[in-house]
Amino acid sequence: MALYDQGYRHWDGALSGHATRWLTITQHGVRQALRNKWLVGLLLLSQLPMIGLSFVAYGMLQAGDRIAQMEGADAAAVRMAEGLGADFFMKLVPMEIFWVVVICAFAGAGLVARDRESRALEIYFSRPLTRLDYLIGKFGIIFTFSMFATIVPSLLLYAVAVICQPTMGYLKQTWTMPFALAAVSIVISTSASAVVLAFSSLGSRYRLVAVGWIGFYFVSIGFAQMLFGLTKQPEFTIVGFMNNLERVAIALLGATVRREYDYSWMWSALVLAVLTFGGLLLVLRRVRAVEAVK
Amino acid sequence: MTTNPQPEPVTMKPATMKKTPAPVDPSAPVVLNHVSRWYGEVIGVNDIDVSIPGGVTGLLGPNGAGKTTLIRLMTGQIRPSKGEVRVLGESVWNNPGIYRRIGLCPDLDSFWETMTGYEFVRYTARLAGYSAGDASTRALAQLDRVKLTHAKDRKVGGYSKGMRQRVKLAQAMVHDPELVVLDEPLTGLDPVGRREVIELVRELGEQGRHVVVSSHILHEVEAMTPRILLIHRGRIVAAGEVHDIRAMIDEHPHRIEIECDDVRALARRLLEFDDVIRVAIEDDAKRLRVETVRPDDFYSRVPELAIETGIGIERMTSSDDNLEAVFHYLVK
């Protein structure tokens, strides 16, 4: 008689690799967040500046038609590239930053704080996950929403500008613009996501975290404006979070440098890099399965 | 550094209880090599050198004994200040891969209140690496196993304490772990829920899994496994079979308080039995304090006495039922 082993046998099917484990956290987090109608509303509202500027672009197109009739198509393309160029797209950037800040407060403040509050970190870290997986997964959630509020309106606005042109001249003149817009979106989204995650890791009450994050944003802008107003030294604006984002965006888009940003964009890039990496490192340090006194 | 006062060396009478530390078996599923853990100046566990064999093992100790710290060390949730913890042949600290093989049911509520029970368990399966389809199947199976199918679509935030406990059990088992570590799994469960979880733990053991289950209630552990580790003040004070503990308790006077309507009559009857070594009438003349060396016999006898004599017994309590008393016996 054959005797069969009745002991425990582990499931031997395929498990997903470790490299994409963070993606599970991101996918799940995005899906959960999108159940919130308020967030969906905010994401839609974040497209309003693009719609407004699309009308402006359309108005400029009408002017372009008149130029084309009077001075020819090539001249019109050149004039359109000037009118719908870097400075035009730069108008979108402060509004994108604003919406990213609002969305980060709404969807990002609780990402780590809620896990800390509900002790869910213990569940995460009783799974085959590293702290880095957790960090990337959470970062992915807020980065996704931030990108929706930045890259989507930017590229749609560019698409509107291109589609409305009677010739391909404008596209030839501005073909690098989508890449610059994507780069600006990535800079804004990365910096804001990292900093809001850092704020989130500092508390366990997400409302307080959200207030802290918005306070940081406005206080830093106010401080930058005050220092600039008192000293007239543009370098002082690097204390403002938004100011640094704008300064880097101006450099990436090749827009006209305003007086308060009359310093090397590298300084702002450095500040943003420090905030981004510092924020992510802080999250890594703060995230533990169990909070224990050392 | 100051530490908690340590218990005196263990002196135990029954032969099967280990007077001296048992040799550590390096091939055991859980091996702790001289593990200590401090929280600042407070010691959580102190120089624990023990191996936990396969099957179901109860980790028994009073509140604050160090059970949860030991479980967190065992599951790599915290790093030992000293020593090494090896689980299923691997070092457990900073080794996320091992969590494919370990299932943890934490003592406190740890979940996302806005998820439904199904979403919660499914998500934990996804985090363990299962595909969306497999995770769904497994989540449903585990919810069925812990009798939560009817509430799977309700938000965890609306669950009762018992349901929360069961959904935690489901997530601990959803990835089919070899070692299941359950920290106070019976807390908050009603008698039916307790019985179901006890059955579940036994079933896990019968399937060949290793289970470590903690509790501060002796009879709960006894119902799940005969093999226990006793922890007190951060140290393992004994390892062995539950009946040995029982025997030790029975060898010591067991104090029982009885409230009844005729204390003197009941006292007279109780003194007739040889296991009753002392009976005292409290000042209010409504309560008896009895000391017996055979509590099980005593408990079975009292209802018969009440019927026979017609004495109305209002309440019967024993301060010795708590585990502190057991440890007092063990370490004195």
C-alpha cells in the first residue's frame, strides 16, 4: 500500500518578482484614492488652467491667420512660435504647481501618516517588501496624481496649439517643447511628491500633515517674497519652494527670466534636489514595521 | 543601563519541565541564540536561548512578560539588540524574502479601515506576490476559513472586535506560510469565535505547519497545544507540557473566594475534605476564602454541595487563575 505524505506543502505556483512589488502598492493606492470623488474633482479642476489657456491660444491663432494673409505662412509660423512659445507655456507652470500642492495635500498627506496611524506598516513589513519598495510604491501614488495635474495639461495645451495651426511650421519651430514640458512636469511632481511624503512620515494625523504641507508651501513663498522685497537680491527667492520650481521651469522651457529669478537656475535645482532626496531619505528612516524606542 | 529585576533560577518539580535550559536545536523552525532586546533602558527580552520545534507551540506569559517583543523578534519586525534569530533556517532580520514563508497576526489592530475585508486580505496576498486572480481566490478561501464570507464586502472599520481578529488571521494565512505566528489571537473573540480559532490553530498544526501562538491565559493555550514556552520578565522560565504546569499549580494552595448566603454552613462542609487546607470567613460574613491543593476537584465539588445543602452561592472567584500567580509559584 502506498503511503502519501500528509504534511504541509507550500503553494508552488509562480509569484511575481521582487522588482515590481512596489507596483502593487502604487496600483492599489491609486485605485483606492480614485474612489474619493473629491480627489477626482480636484484632478479635473487641475485641467481648468489648460482649458483657459487653450482659448488664449485659439485667439492667437485667429491673429496668426491675419498675419498669414498679410505676411505669408512662414512669417506667421515664426510669429506663432514666439507668441505660443516658452513664455506662453510658462504661464501654465505656477497654476500647475498650485494644483499639485492642493492634490498632494489631499492625496499625499495621508499616504504614510494613515499607515502609521492604523499600524498598517506592521502588515506591510510582514510581507516580502523592503522599505525601499514601500517608499517607491507610495511615491508612485502621489507622483501619478501630480503628473496628471502637470504633464496632461501641458501636453494637451501644446497639442491644442499645434492642432490649431494651419501649417506645420509651428511644429517645426517648437518640436522640443513637449520634452521641456515633460521635464518640467517631472521636476514639479518629483519634488512635491518627495516633500509631501516626508511630511506624511512625520505625523500620524493626515489633516495636520496636510496643514503642515500647505503651510510650508505658502510660508516659504511669503518668506522668499519678503526677503526679495527687503533686499532686492533675487538669490533670496531660493527659500521659496514654488520659486525654485519656477526658476527651474524657466530654465528648462527657455522662458524669459524675470527679475526675481535673475540668478543661476542651478541653485534652485540644487535646493530641489536636496529637498527631494532629503525627503525620501527621511521617509526611509521614519518607516518601520514597529515603532520602538531605541 | 538599568534592567528589570530578573526572576530567580527556575526550580520545577515535574520531571518533564526543563530545570536547565534545553540544548538549542539549530534545525528547529525557530532558533533564538542568546537574544536580548532593549527599549532604551528598559529590557524587553533578556538573553533568550531557545529553539522552538515544529508543530504548535504556545508562548505563555502574563501581560508585559515580553511575549510581543519575542514575537516581533521572531518575525523580524524589530532587530535584536544582541544575539541572532533564525527562522526556517534563515536569519530573519532584514530578510524580506523570508516573509513568503511566515504569516504574522499582530496583537493590535493593524489594517486600513476603509477597505473591505475582502480587499484587505486580497491586498496582503498581492503584496506577497500573488497575481490578481490567485490573490482573489486565496482571499475568498481564507475569509471562508475564518467564517467571514458573509461580511467580506463590509468595511473593516465597521467590523466588531471578533471580526477584526478573524480578518487578521485570514491575512496571516493567505500566502500559505510554513510558520504562522499569532499574537494573542483570541483577544476579543466570543466563546464561539474562540472555539473556532482554537480549532483553526489545531488544524494548522495537523497540516504540518509550525505555529507559535501567544496568550496570557493558560487554558486557552492548553486548548491549542500541549507544548508551551513560559516567558516572564523577558526570560524563558520554562519549556514543556501544559499538564506539568497544571501539576505545579495543583501542588500549591489555590485560593478561591466564595460569596454565599450561609458562609458558616458551607465552611463546615468544606473542611471535611482533605484537599481543603484552610477556610477563612471574611469580615463581612458573606464571603469565604478557601485554600485548596486540588482546585479541579474543588470546582467540581462545589455545585454538588450547593445542591445538597441548599446554600445559595452567588459568586466564586479565584485570584490564582491569573498567570501572574502561576509564575509566582514557578519562580519562587
